[in-house]
Amino acid sequence: MRSPDELRALVEDYLVDLALTPELHGQADAVRYALVGGKRVRAVICLATAEAAGAEAERALPAGASLELVHAFSHVHDDLPALDNDAERRGRASTWAAFGEAVAVLAGDALLAEAFRLAQATLGMIGGQYLDITQTAPDEAALHKLKTGCLFSASVGLALWVAEVPERSQAAWRAFGDELGLLFQIVDDILDGDGYVLTRGADGARALADEAAARARARLADVPADTSVLEDIVDGLATRTS
């Protein structure tokens, strides 16, 4: 079993060498710009799950890369002036600030098209973003399950598909993915001082994060495989500071 850092290196190398559709022409520059940086959390989860389920991590690289493409797409469009109006992303100019709004819109479209196999997870994420900006979500759990949780669920689900895990044996794995997505969002809110922190307070949000981490570990305990790397990922997400 490889460590999260080793899996992350695999993902980075794969993304650097990723062949984009030739018809993108110069648009590919903005697409690759949008892919630079980030912790590759979703892809690492995908590869680690594939290994735990008995497959070579390399077999899950296309799926992991697709997750990163969708994640990058969400950032490119979220940063646009019409949405969050963020001119900076990951310590440098956001895609629209570097290339202009029109090119950024097309770059986001291209990232999504390159990852078209994730259509269902992506639609859920887009629906969650709509609920967020219109403040029409029925509750926090529904919002974050769509906005953040879909890609974490997909990280696990795609790996199970790669490893050919029978559907009847996937329940504990998928429950783990759901808890992981919730954990990530709560900790994100703690770091940003919004979301769950505003509705539950800092201590309440931390308690929710600890509960989600505990449930994620419990789900892994129900999986008949070596899930030690996934347990390390849970610990890392629960205690992350950036």
C-alpha cells in the first residue's frame, strides 16, 4: 500500500502528461493553468480506495484525473465575477483574472467536457452551488451533500468500479465516501469561519467534524480490506490546517 504522498505524486505526473483534446487549440493553455496546484485530495482518495479494494492504483488514474478536472472546473466557474468574484486562487491569479472572463468560461466548459464520465456527480455539485448562491437549501446537510459530498462519493465509487467490487459489497465503502465528504466540508468551514461555524459555533462545528471522522473510521472498520491508508487520509482531513 502506498502512502498518500506517493499516490499524490502519481496523480501529479499523470495530470502533467494528460493529453487534452487537440480541438481545444490555444484554449488548452487556460485548461492546464486551471489544473495547477491543489492537494489532489479526491484523486488520492480514489487511488487509495482502488488499492484497498485490490486493484493497482495506476488503473484508477484516469478516474482520479477526471475528479480533479471536475474539481478544477468548479473553481474556474465559481471564481467568475458573476458568482464569487475571486481574482485569486491558490496563491495566484484565478483563471478569469489571468485569461479574461470569456476564456475562463470556455476553460471551465472544457474541463467538464474532458471529464464527461462524471456527469451525475457533477450535476449534483452544480445543483449544490445553485442552492448555495440562492440560499434555498432545505438544510446544511442537503447543501453540502450535493456541493461537496458528490465528488467524494464519486472518488470512492469510481475506485470500486475500477477494482470490480460487486455492487452488493459496496455499501460500507460508499457510506465511508459520504462521511468523508461531510468531514471535508465541516473542516473547510472551520478554517474559513463560515458555514457550520456560523450556525453551530466553532466548538459545535469541531464536534460535528469529530463525529463525522469517527463515523468514517467506523465505516472503514466494516470493510474487509486493508484500509490503513484511507484511515490516514481521514486523520489528515480531520486535523488539516489549510
